[in-house]
Amino acid sequence: MNCKNNMVYIEHMLACIDKIYNYTEESKEKFFGSPLIQDAVIRNLQVLAESSQRISGDLKDIHTEIAWRDISGFRNILVHDYLGVDCDTIWSAVEKDLPLLHQALTKMSKNITGVDV
């Protein structure tokens, strides 16, 4: 497994999560009222999910606390079924899933590098 390449993708995923947090920090109402914010969040979720697919299978096998297949499946919905994307589902992912993913990715990066990212 190539730790350097894995770290690039882990850091990219964390950066996407940080952007999403910045876009949604004001309120749920602002998210639901702004197609621009919705588009920015959805795009970063797509990019995050795409980066997750580039992490080595060996590393994914070690970190089973992350639902890698669910992330990939969510990406497919965002990209291929974009007309059926529901803002409630997106908000739920932002509110419930991203904090857990951020925590797991941060821990994973510390295990790889031995330092905080």
C-alpha cells in the first residue's frame, strides 16, 4: 500500500468536509434556501466520494469503521441520479455522517503519519 498516495486522498477528503462545514455553518434554513450552497455541498460530496475510491483496498480493509461501499454508492446517486437528489438526504449526511467520517479519517491519517493533519 502506498501511504503517500493514500494520504493525498485522505487529506483531500478532509478538505472537502471542511468546505462543506464552511458552506453549512450558518444554518439548515440557509442551506435549504440556497441552491448555490446546495450545489457546493453536493459537488464536494461527489469529490469526497471520488477520492475515497482511490484509497488502496489494503487500507480500506484495515479501516472497516468507514462504510466505503456506502460512500461509493452515495457518489453514484449524486452523479447519476442527480435529478432524484433530495436535500433532506444531503442535510442528513452533512449533519450525521460527515462528523463521524471526519473523525475516522483524522484518526486514520494520524495512524499513517504519526502526526495530526
